[in-house]
Amino acid sequence: MNERRAASRTRLDVPGRICLDEHRSLSCLVYDRSEGGVRVTLPEAELIPETFLLEIAQATTFFVCRTMWRKGEEIGAQMMAA
């Protein structure tokens, strides 16, 4: 199988929160992270918009993310610091 990632991933398995709007958020698991991307899992993956705000439990900041792919309960997203 050919590797298509530009950067290697680091497995995290830490809790996170996806902010849907100023009043609603969903808990997720931040499965892994690379230099510019993240993979999260959550049962409500179909509710996540194309652009969302991600809070990672270990980080001291939020990330603006853009959905790049979806597969079942997983979302792969490009991350930018907010």
C-alpha cells in the first residue's frame, strides 16, 4: 500500500470537543495528529460541518479545521491555529 500522507502521524487517543456553534459542541476522540492534520472519531460524525472548531484536551488553543474526508465515525481534517 502506498503512503499518501505528506507528514507522519502521531497517535494521541485524547478527548476533544468539536464546537458546532456558540451553544453546541460534541465530544470526540482525537485519534491521531500530523503537522497539518488530525483524525477524530465520534458517533455523530455526519453532523460535523465542513469547517469546525476543535479543542484538544492537551492543547492550549483551539484549531479551525476543514474536513478533508469522512469514513463512518471518522473524520480527517486539515488544521490551522485559531
